[in-house]
Amino acid sequence: MFGVKMKRVKVDSFAGIERIRRKEITKKTREKVFHYLKDCSGLSIMDVGCGYGEYMAEAIKRGGTAYGLDSDIYQMALAHIYFEKLGISESDHHLFHHDIQEVFKKGKLFDAVFCLNVMEHIPNEKAALKNIVDLSKVGGRVFFIVPIGTKLSGKDDSEEKKKEKELADGCGFHVFFPIDFVNESIRSRGDKHIREYKKDELIEKLKAFSVEVVVNESFSALAERDNVCTSQLIVVRKVE
Ligand SMILES: C[S@@+](CC[C@H](N)C(=O)[O-])C[C@H]1O[C@@H](n2cnc3c(N)ncnc32)[C@H](O)[C@@H]1O
């Protein structure tokens, strides 16, 4: 497809693997992203750090062609399961095992690139940002979501976090995955944030690239509350 060598993931069988119920709260962030990308027909979309493919599936549902890459092989496996459950055939999605700190060698640029809840996991931020922006066509849009925490004034925010969790309970939706794969994924990537973003910090860092900011929205990702923003959605358009 891209005409250059890439690791394409194929998972053949999940027979006999125990399945668990896993609660997800990405509904809110998914709505945010697709508020700005309602009709995906004719668009090619690359999801960097695609995880189990939640956003890719939505892009496909809206008529787009979805590509995804992730450095975690277990997340790739979960994506295969997720797509199979949704009846999305292998020919309709394109998954690549790749670490975005390395250049993604491709013969294709994308109309939209997602990097959602990923930057906070990546040690080499500068290289990753460059490689992500480089995936976009000129005129294409790059969507970032980063957590900006509930620390509003440098005070202890444990009460805020507790409240957030309470409000989030019962929200979202459920997906079913093999427990071994979920556990292996968490074990191998640690599931930790290696950096905290302050509000607008990523926007400052994106000034090093040929992009213009078209959306800058802070919101509460877990539950609706006034004046408490836990995530920032930044959409930039590539200008050259
Ligand atoms: C918190 S999850 C977010 C998944 C999805 N984007 C979402 O918002 O639901 C972070 C994802 O980024 C992936 N990731 C972390 N570092 C990465 C890297 N250097 N290159 C590619 N993917 C990476 C992880 O494996 C994981 O699937």
C-alpha cells in the first residue's frame, strides 16, 4: 500500500482467551473530535497511538479511510478484536506497529491526523511532534488531545480527582477484551504519564512547526463540571 517496508500486524486467532468487561470513558473525547470532523467521506485519517481503535472505527463509520499506528503490539491485537466485533473487515482498516519517535516512512500523507491522549506517554516529544505533523498534507488537520490535569493552583488536587471519578462512574460505554492482552499491554507500556502539560503548553511547542491553530478547547474529559478542565483539544492546520 505505501510501497515501502513496514511492519503490518496480523493476528489470526483469539480462541480460548478469557474476556473481560472494560469500562471506557472515551465517549466524551470522541464527540469532541468528531464535532470538528463530522463527515469523513473521502478523507484519509491516520490515528497515531490508536490504541484499540476507538477513533479509527468512528472515522470508518463516518465514511473515512482509517489508518492507525501504535507502539504496543497488544493494543494492535485489541484493535483487531474490536474491528472484528464491529464487523469492520481487514480490508477497511490499516494497522501498523510503529513507535512515532521514529519517522513513519510512508508514501502517503493524510487529510487528518489524530494524536489523542498520547503525547503524555512519549519521552522524545520533539521527534514525535515532528513525525506527527509530517504525516499531514498541507491544508490537512492534526488533532491533539492532552490531559492538562485538575491542578488549577498548585494545591493538592486529590479531592478534585475523587470527585471526578465519582461523577465519571456510570458514564461511557463498555468493550470486551481478552484479559491477558489488556494486562500484557499495561505491563509492557506501564500506562504512566511521563509528562504533565500545562494549559496551552503544547500550543507553544507547536509554534516550532508550520501550522496554524484552528481549535483550542479545554474541557472536562471525565464528567461535566464548570471551571474544571482536564483535557485540551488542539487542532492545527498544516500551512506549508
Ligand atoms: C492512553 S492511550 C490512548 C489511546 C487512544 N488514542 C485513545 O485516546 O483512546 C495511549 C496510546 O499511545 C500509544 N503509544 C504510547 N507511546 C507511543 C509511541 N511512542 N508511538 C506510538 N504509540 C504510542 C500506547 O501504546 C497507547 O495505545
